[in-house]
Amino acid sequence: MTRTTGKYSHKRYGCSHCGAVSTEGTNHWGEIYSRCGSCSWRRPMDATVKVCLEPMPEGYAEPEPWTLVRLGDVASTV
């Protein structure tokens, strides 16, 4: 059985929009959804996806990415 989470640790993550690298604390090696200090101000309503830059340890797998939705996708805005 392959695990997707492990011990909480700080890892390097790269912004998928601008490539800025930051250190983030997580318990996995998959994508995270966090504001980017370099470019989020340009697109305040867009989700920022950061990709883990650290090598994944043997015996682990990347968790499935989240499905990103907006308010209009789940409720009527009219």
C-alpha cells in the first residue's frame, strides 16, 4: 500500500504561475493551494497552485489534485 501523507515538514514549493519558490510546511509531496507572495496580488480571485520541488520518498505517492470550483459552480449567483 502506497502512502500519500507522512510527517509534517517544510519543503520547497514553486508557484505554477510565476515560478517563485517558497518554503511551505505540509505533510505530503503533492500540490498545495496557497497565495504566492510574488504574483497573487495580480490575480486575487484565481487559485494559486504550488508544486512541490522536493523529491518524493520511496513508498509514497502524490495525492490526487483538488477539483477547483468557483461559487457559481456550486450555487446560483442570481
